[in-house]
Amino acid sequence: MELLNLKECDINGKKVFIRCDFNVPMDDYGNITDDRRIRSALATIHYCLDQQCAIILGSHFGRPKGERDDKYTLAPVARRLHQLLKIDVKLAEDVVGESAQTLARELENGEILLLENLRFEKGETKNDPQLSAALASMAEVYINDAFGVSHRAHASVEGITRYFDNAHKAAGFLLQKEIQFFGVLLERPVRPFAAIIGGSKVSGKLEALINLLPKVDKILIGGGMAFTFLKALGHDVGNSLVEDELLGEAIHIMNEAKQLGVKFYLPVDVVAAEKFAPDAMSRLCSVQEIPSGWMGLDIGPATVRLYRQVLNDVQTILWNGPMGVYEMDRFARGSNKIAHFVADSYATTVVGGGDTADLVQRIGLDEEMTFISTGGGASLELLEGKILPGVKPLMK
Ligand code: AMP
């Protein structure tokens, strides 16, 4: 998939609007706890600065309900941008109101303006044409660098693109990189290619599993979703997370894998707990011996060994979804062990965004992976084979 390239777009000396994804995690005191998303946008911002542009930045943050809510102000983001870029970053008091319009009009080349949280406007999530038009009227060129929100048809992501012709809009460097990585992964991966798929439910990853099946050589299942497959195979999984309505689908997927010659692996042992709690009584057991009423909350050591063995010869690894309830230390070990193995591997390693990116970062392995996506929902939709609404208008 080839996108309108920022480097082929004449932006020299122009006023540009860059849709970024500054939806960063913050603690209760408003401190940014992880600024990866801000740092990921710097390449595009620096390029526009080098091209003498006047730069207007827009982003959403959290889920304010379509009106101003100081809890969700972008002021901490403006401060972090200032620290990273070492130039002044103006912050508008609103999105398309008096303050934003005036500051945007008076913005000079080499200057940066950050609009307030786009979701302070009701129209943002409704893809309201009036809001799109108001945002578009501020700039001569539109750049989308917000991969994490490109699966949403929102006013600043999709609607706004209608106000710019192909010579005046482009994908930023981050968006380009994300689309390119997933494109190569899905269209021409170096083989053998293994997908490690975990997370809570089969339903959340069903479409991705179906789309991945004909493309991969091996699938390794972990997390809560494993139990629907195990139950479908006749195991008694106690109180583990199971989606009974998907038992038939689980069998279908395993049959399909067999037909396609894809090796399909399920956990052979688990860390079972009496209840879903960090202090629950727990023990290791094989998947055939989960005590009645207990639930599997992590993969066990035999599964870790098996998965390491299976991953030994692969050249490409895609990882989406934790192997257990990694938020609780007691059930994080399986995910941590797999993370270390993936990080040490010589294969190309691509980590989906969201929880998987979070867990890899928690244990400080983010630098060791080939690529970590900045978008959980967006990367999952790419794995499902969808064309993202924010990306479609930027295709050549
Ligand atoms: P997802 O959003 O589908 O990728 O799922 C991520 C969530 O799955 C994390 O919050 C994990 O705590 C949860 N999870 C992983 N393994 C299990 C399990 N065995 N039982 C229940 N939840 C799990």
C-alpha cells in the first residue's frame, strides 16, 4: 500500500496541520508517565521545521465528553513538546474557537501551535463536516501522523482529508512506518513466520486470527483466549475465561489451520488460581488438571519451554496480546519469559500496540524489539486485513 509521501509534498514555507496522537498515559498529578507517542511524532515535526513551515498540531487526549474538561487539557503535552523540541510551543485555549483561530492566523514560519484537546469538540468523534472544515481552514497542508487513531473516522482524521487535494495532504513519517511494517509483515514476511496471539477473549481477535491463518507458518495461543480453544478440544478448564458461543468457531479455526498446514499451538500447562485476584491461592498444573472452580491466569513453565522451542527457527515474529494477566505480578511470568525470548531472538520482531507494548515496556525490552506499534486498536484492524478510514484518503 503506497501512501501520499510527505517528502513528495511541497510544504516549504507553508502552514501545515499535523494530526498527532498525543494520547499519553498520565499519573494522578498530571505527569506524563510514558512519552513514547510524543517522541514518535518528532521526526515529522522536525522535518516540517526544517522546511520552514508554520506548524499547527492537533491531538485527542482521554475521553472528555465533547466539552472542555481541564482534566484532559493538553498543557502537559505542550510542556513536554517544548522540552523535547527546545522551542516555544503555543497552546490555544480551544480547538477551533477565537483563541485557536487567532493564534493559527498569526502563526509564523518556524513556530508551533498546539490546539486544545480535539475531543473538547463534540463533532470530533462524530466526524462532523463543520469541525473538519474549521480545522482545514487553518492550514494549507494536512498531514496525518496519528496512527493510533487512524482506525477511527473522526473529523480531524477522516473528514478533514476531503478539504485537501492529493498535492496538499500526506502521511507523516510515523504513519508511513507503521503501515509499511504491517504491510511487509502481511504481504511478504521472511519465513518461517510465527504469530503469538494472546489477550483476554477470542472474540476480540477472531477476525485477526482468520486473516492471519493463510499468511503464517505457526500460531501460538496464550492468555484467556486459550481456554475457549482448550474447552472446544474437550478439556475441563474450570472457571477460566471461556466464550461458549465461540466453541464451534474455535474448532473451525483449528481445522482450517490443519488444512493450511499451519502449526497451531495451545498452552500445555497454566498457573491456575482460586479467584481473579493478585493474592489468590495459585498453583501450576497441566491443562488437563485445572482444579474444579479454579481459573487459568497465565501460561506455565512447560508452555514457555514449548513456545521457546517452537520459536527457535522462525525469522519473523508478530506478537499481539499478553500470555496471562500481566497486570498482576503473580500472573506476569509467562508474558515476561516470552518477552525476553522474543527480544533476544534474531528474528524480525513486531509487537502490536496496547497491552503487549505496555508489558514489553514495563520490563524494559522495548529497545530490543524490531518494531513496536503505537496503536493497539489500529494495528489489530490492520491484522484483520482492513483498510483504516484515516489511511484510505492518503493512498496514492
Ligand atoms: P486484550 O485486550 O484482548 O489484548 O486482552 C488483554 C487483557 O487480557 C489483559 O488485561 C490481561 O489481563 C487479560 N488476560 C490475559 N490472560 C488472561 C486470562 N488467562 N484470564 C483472564 N484475562 C486474561
